[in-house]
Amino acid sequence: MKLLRDKKQLTRFLILYQSAVYRPTRLADIAHELEMTEQGVHNYISEMESQGLIEVSTRGYNPTHEGMELVREVLSELMDFLEDASKKIDLIADCTAIALDDISKGDQVGLFMDNGFLHASHESSHSTGTALTDAKKGGPVKVGALKGIIDMEVGMVYIQIISESHRPEEIKQKYQKIDYDRLAVIGELEYGIATSSGLKPDIIFSPIESTINAVERGLNVLLLINEDRLETVIERIRQQNRTREGDYRIQHKIIGLSE
């Protein structure tokens, strides 16, 4: 995340935070709390004052309206990052998985994603835990004492733009060339065209959010939409990617029947 590598922005945020919460009257108080030299804090505050982020007076140091906007912006980014990071590294006390073996309470199990679902087995994995319940193969098992990171890859969204003019034979032939795990339709037009082409949609309701959720679980989703909905879908993917980096960003590809 860029913010966590931006030392200057984080230092400005901390100075504004200290000023807003504790109302310091001395430069030394801020320097002590941030474990910085007084000269270092002075240099920051001088620049921030010229930028209209903080006011300096005999009463102390007070963030301006612009300074509080910066505080809110940084806090929002940090909260989004922490929420997303906790999902990625599974920072939870326990979870429920599908047992791939007969599992007894107290067994050490490995956890991994497959076909969009969390599974537990006696096989080794980068993520492990302790079974909190007994479970038969194929049934649910509760797992605690979680360690490690669950191995998974973010899937792909294939966006297929269709219209009433497309023939069912043409559509079916095109879809057979796409490697997707789930088919999503965004409305009645898309549902009707899919079913008349011999295709059975997996995702019908809340298709955009459900598509994103499925892709985050490692599935490839083929999303059928008409052209009017394209910008809405792209913007929602962009929003979801704002707190993501590298391999965790959701990728999409727009497909036309003429390709």
C-alpha cells in the first residue's frame, strides 16, 4: 500500500492527529510523542503551516479545516487497508471449512481454497488450524488456532457485452472458448439470452457484488451485460481495487462476439 510507504504523509498525519486530540502547546510535546527531534517536527510544521494544514499561535498547534480533511482521508485509507488485509490473511479466531477427510476434534488440519470454498484436510498447507469439532468427509468442520496465510489466487472477470441482436448459436459457440467457473447475468435480457443459448446462469441476484465476491474467492466469472451497464461494472471493480495491490487486484477482460 502506497500510504504505508509514504513517510512524509504519515508524519504529517501524526502531527495533525496529535494536535487535534491533545492540543499541545509546546513543540517538545509533539516531538516526544512522535519520537522525533524538535528540529524535525519544526521543519514539518513550518511546511504544513505554509500549506494551510495547521495554525500556530500562542495557544498552541491547531489543525485547519484542510488539515482535518487530510486526517480523515488518511484514516479512511488506513481503515480500508486494515479491513482488506484482515480478510487476506484471515485474522479471525475461528472459521468453518468443508472437511475433505473424516476429522476428529483436536486434529491438526491444513486449510486451502478450492472452487470458491474453504476446505480442511489432514494434508499440509501454508495455513493450518486445530479442529474444534468432529466432522465427516464432505461435512462442515469448525477450525480454530489459525496460523499462516491461505493459498489462493484472485480470479478473472470476463465481461461479455450482448444485445438482442445476438443469435443463441453465436453466443454458445463463443462461450465455449472461455475458461470460466461461474456464469453471471445482470438482468432479464441477459438471463433470457443465456437460457435460450442453452446456458444456465449461476449468479442471478446482486450480480455485480456476487461476481466480485466469487472472483475474490479465486473463481473466474463470465458476466453477461448490455453495453449500458458496462461503466457501472468497471467503476465497481475500480472501487474494489483501490485498497488492493499486485496479485490481489481484480482483473477484468471485455469480450466482444466479433473477437
